[in-house]
Amino acid sequence: MDGTRRVLVAADKFKGSLTAVEVAERVTAGLRRVVPDVRVEALPVADGGDGTVAAAVAAGFERREVRVAGPLGDEVTAAYALREGTAVVEMAEASGLQRLPEGVLAPLTASTYGSGELLRAALDAGARTIVFGVGGSATTDGGAGMLAALGARFLDGDGQPVAPGGGGLAALASADLSGLDPRLSDVELVLASDVDNPLTGPKGAPAVYGPQKGASPDDVRALDAALGHLAKVLERTEGVGARAAGYAASPGAGAAGGVGFGAMLLGARFRPGIEVMLDVLGFAPALERAELVITGEGSLDEQTLHGKAPAGVAAAARAAGKEVVAVCGRLALPAEALGRAGIRRAYPLTDVEPDVTKCIAEAGPILERVAEGIARDFLA
Ligand SMILES: Nc1ncnc2c1ncn2[C@@H]1O[C@H](COP(=O)(O)OP(=O)(O)O)[C@@H](O)[C@H]1O
Ligand SMILES: O=C(O)[C@H](O)COP(=O)(O)O
């Protein structure tokens, strides 16, 4: 060892103020100001939700763009990432809340059709493994739109396709999965999600995530019934049968408006999003080279402990015996909870600048000052 300090910056975005790439750049700049010869490796991370393709691209994947249907059917440009037969497909790129025209929520009509088109693009590109990162979606359609884009048919009593979105599933009379793209049976499909909710019920997708997509209590009841109905119709569909009930009750089926359920019908294996992404991004070898790991996200809170990126990074780093600190916009966890998660200390921007509006508007320069503090505490 030559005495040079080695740091790995593996943080998620600060949603609303900094991308994960910007977080890594700002932290690096702050560390260098105090310890000019510090060796910093940047590995922006994501947990399957928005920012997942950007993290893969930062790690060396090729960015590919495709025109697909947005949540309401209007065309959008969506990206996926590809490297050596592995594609990283981010559902939010096609069906995310940020893709809603004018940002107007559409809980009953938003469809995952475009996510199915993105998966098809990955198949067209020759992917053998597809990591399907979900979360941040505008949709609650059980993945029916996605399945339709891949060749399934969802018909009403008159034999006509049902209307797009979870609301349309109430009229579902029959389903036909025989036309699904045959290439799906030859690929490894991994469902990367940070939630373990089932499809329906009190912990299901409509009840837990419907309201943030604009669903009223009545909409939640309607969507819960519609997704339950989808599972029942699939139970009597050739080639699916009892598997549908099993998947509906499985952890992760309720991810991203039930797209987890649809992905399971395609043979997807559910894995916690941050674990999958750390593998895909090459975290383990980077970790080996580092002595200090800096992770983080916009808000370090109770949710963070439940499978969010910093918790996954800290768990892996602690298992390798590395010191972990975190940066964040706001901190809502006591020191003991951080300690249990393997985070030695958290550095919120609000410690440097108590005015939260400024912390968001001037997040970059403030984060640099926060990183200077980390350098003084751990590297000087
Ligand atoms: N620069 C910032 N300063 C203070 N708080 C921030 C800043 N950036 C983001 N936040 C807070 O973090 C929240 C986003 O949390 P984050 O952990 O990034 O995403 P998620 O919603 O996926 O958990 C924002 O709503 C805001 O409260
Ligand atoms: O990260 C999320 O937002 C959760 O996975 C829930 O997914 P959703 O918001 O797309 O329903």
C-alpha cells in the first residue's frame, strides 16, 4: 500500500435535486479539495426504479433509445442499456410518472404497454439476460399492457381488446397468452424491485401505491377488484392455470402497479433491486479496491432501511469489512438505526445549510462542502 486513500462513491440520486452521477461528481470534488491525491472510484447506483438505466450507462453499458408508447399511448423516447448480452430495462423510462403528459395522473387508464415494447427491443437486440427494473410507475394494470405488447390478448365479452389501464380490466372476459413472443422462453428475465408487496389486498399494489398515482379510495377499490379479476381470468387461461394464483400472492407481484405479477407470468425471477443492480454494475470488485465507501440518497429515512440502495450498499460493504458513511439531503434516522444498517455516520446537506429550499436549489455546491467534512473526518 502506498498511503493513497481509496474511496468508493456508490450513492443513489437525490430525487428532485441531483442525479446519482452528479452526486458522485460533487462528492469527488469535495474530497479532492481536502485530500488532493485521494483515489475516488464513482459507481452511481440505483435500485431498479428511475435512474437505473443511467447507473448502468455510467458503469459502461451502451445506451440505446427506442420510441415506445408512454403511459397514455402517446409516443415517448425511452432508453435501455446493453452490455455483452445483458440488457437493463427500466420500466419508468416508458411507463413512469414523469412520462405522463403534463404530469396529469391517470390511475385507471395508464398502461404498461410501452414497457412491453422496451422488453421487445431488448429481445430484438439479442439480449440473453434482461434485468427488468420496476418502480416509479404511473400504472396499476397488473402488467396487462406489457403482456399485450409482447403478444398476449386481453378480451372483453364481445371478443374486443379491453381498454388500456387497470380500469379496463374490469371488463376482461378472457385472456390468450399463446401468442407471447417465443424468444421470452430463452432469456433469463430478472424482476428487480425494492418492494415485496403481493398483487392485491391491504398490502397490494392498488392499496399501497395507488394513491401516489392519483387513485381515490373508490379508484383503489376498483383497481384492487380489477387486478383480482385479472388473476382469476388467468387462472382459467390455458398455459397459466393455478400458477396465476401463486404469482398473485408472491412477494413482488404488487411491484409497480402489479407489473411484477405480469413479469412472473413471463417467467421472471424476483430479486431485490439493489442486489441485482450491485451485481450488474460490478460493485464487488470496486468494493475490494476501496477502504471507505460513501453511499446515500435524497432522504435517509425509515424506507431506506427497507431495501433501498444505501441499505444494500452498506450491507455489502459491511460484509466486506469496509467503513461506510452516507450523504443525503435530509436525515430522518437516529444514529442507532444507521448503525444497525452498517452506516457509521450520515452527513445531511441540512447540517451545512439549514434552509431546505436552498439545499435543494444549490444541492451541488453544498454537497461538495459536506464531502469536505467527510474527508476531514475520515481521510485527513
Ligand atoms: N438537496 C436536497 N436537500 C434536502 N432534501 C432533499 C434534497 N434532495 C432531495 N431531498 C429530499 O429527498 C426526497 C427524495 O428522496 P430520495 O431518497 O432521493 O428518493 P425516494 O423518493 O426514491 O426515496 C425529496 O422529496 C426531498 O425531501
Ligand atoms: O419504488 C417504487 O416506487 C415502488 O417499487 C413501487 O413501485 P410503483 O411506485 O411503480 O408502484
